Amino acid sequence: MIPVREARSRIVTALPLMPAETVAVSAAAGRVLAEAAVARRTQPPFDVSAMDGWACRQADLGSIPAKLKPVGHAAAGGRHEGAVGPGQCVRIFTGAPLPDGTDAIVIQEDADLTGDVLTVRETSKPGQWIRKAGLDFAEGQVLLPAGRLLGPADVALAAAMNLPWLQVRRKPRLAVLATGDELARPGEPIGPNQIVSSNNIGLAALIEANGGNAIDLGIARDTEADLRAKAAAAAGCDLLLTLGGASVGEHDLIHKILGGGGAGIDFWNIAMRPGKPLMFGKADLGKTASIPLLGLPGNPVSALVCGHNFVVPALRAMLGLDWEIRFEMAITGDKLNENDRREDYLRATLDRQDDGQLVATAFGRQDSSMLRRLSDADCLIVRPPHAPALAAGAAVPILRLR
């Protein structure tokens, strides 16, 4: 068995970086920039008013109250044509360009208009209530670097930069293939000795939530012909994920058939619980075609814990993102037994004390078939190999699930 960290590193370094593709800026949220975004416009492109009020000359505000004569009107999307002279002012609204000759804004609350005379009761400081041209950014500036995972504010910024299209990494295509005669799809007739297939549903959701495209290949029965036929549909994908059949039992066919009897397998079995029977290598799809293969365990909890530990980092690596897992620290809500030679991932709830300290409390039973416990869990407590017993209140690393 190899350590979890080594397995993760060998997986991500064997996978390709996704090529770039062009998408509309309106569809770019959640995508990763493949090249830096450069502003095609200065923002704001001219000096604008930051408030509703009056545009005037600072020189005319030396003595308060000041008397000014309105000579025009400027709203956002328009402007006052012509220069403003001494003793004059222009009614202006937020976002409108400052008229030529003006360098001050008096907000409307500080002035009174009577007939054609504006009385300014409170002056403004030089430059106050004015957004200078280029306050936000200037044309030619690199504002979003390559490798950036774009959020809502990022795509809004890109739009303001006058970028209708962005170059982003293509979403990795991950084929998901469940295996086993014992499986039936949700809602289908279930045989007397079958269970409902859930791993493929959960794993596909994890893939989609982390920037990938999940391609469901269905359920392969425990025959060489069906497994080969179903796996062949993964051609053109970036990674094939199989669920179950990764052990060495008589009906565990992934290693024998897709792995070429072991010839295409990089490693098999890791020092982890749950998730020991994890396999990585190349899948033989026939006709000289091959694809990276990650064989996950068949137990529901094992598959999803492996998903967080290996599939999510794989996706991030293929998108050019930092793939290292960042663990948080918490204290235990109960005692923990000493650990054996496998790295252990304990499903746990998470609470916060009044002083802000996170408290992780592991469920009493950690059977890898108990999917409900994983649904109820807020995090996984990580126990290194041969970790000693801990009393309640001891510090432990955790991997958040939500």
C-alpha cells in the first residue's frame, strides 16, 4: 500500500492540462482563465459626478453662501455641451461627465434653487464627489491573471473591461462507470438481490460542483463483454472513473480487463480508510485507444471520500489550479482511539464554541456502507497512520465537506 499523499501526487501529475476555449463573458463564472484578461477601456472613461447635485468651479465656492446661475443639465448617458464660465453651474446627476470648465460638485442637499439662482450653503472639498477618469482601471491593464477561477465579481469586471469573450480552460470530461450485477438505477425494477446504485450519482454531482463535466456511462455488468462495451464509450474523455470491481476478487474485473491484467496499472491499494482498493493507471479501450483510469471502491462512502481526496484534486490540476488539499484545524468533541497503519477519514459533525473554536465530533460507527452518516457529516477528521489515542479537546486536522 502506498501513502495517500503519494497516490494523489501520482494521479494529478499524470493528467493533462486542459486546452483553452472561448466562452461568452456571461457564461464564464466558475471557469478558469487560460490567458490574462486585459482591459480594452478605461473606467471611468472621463471624470464623472459621484452624486446628484451641481457641477461648478471650485473658485466660485470661496465665499459661502455662494450665488450661481444654472446654465444646463447633465444626466448619465448625456453631457452638457459647452464650457461653464465663472459664476455658472450645471445640474448634474450621478454618473454624468463633468462639463468643461468645472472641477467641483455641490451635492443637492447643500444648495437651494430659487428661480434662476442657486444658493450654495455648504462648500465641497476639492475633488470631493468626483470620480476621476481611470479611478478603477485603465485601458491596457492586466486585471485578471491567467489561472484565475472566475467568480461573479470577476465576470462583472471583465464585462466592464469591454471583454465580450474570454479564453478559459475547457471543462475536464470525466466518464463515470458503475460496475456490478448487484446494481440497479434509481426508480428501475430492483431484483431480489440488488441494491440501488448511488455512487455514480454522488460522484457526478461532485465532478460538476468542481468544474468538470460528468458523463454517465451507466452500469456495466460483471462480464468482460459488457465492461468493454460500456468503457469504450469513454473514448474522447479525459479520465475514466470506475466504481467497484477494483479489488482482486473473482468478479472484480477492472484490474483484469481494463487494466490489461495489471500491465497498465500504476498503483493499486493505498494506505487509507475508507478507500483502500483504489486503482490508477491506463484503461485499454480497444483499437489501440487508452485513457487515464481511476478505479474507485464500490462502497458508497469509500467512493465519495476518495472523490474528495483524489477526483477533486485531479479536476483542479487539469484546470491549472492549485490541487493541494488544505486542511483546517479543530479540536475533538470526544476521545479518539489510536490509529493503525492506514490514514483514517472519520465522518464528523462540526460546531463552533463561543470563543470561535471549531469542534469536530466523529460519529460512533464509521462503516463505509453508511451513506446517511456521510450526508450528515460536516467534515472528515483526518487521522495519520499510527496516530496515538487522543482525549477530547485535542487538535486534529479536518477536511470540510460543507
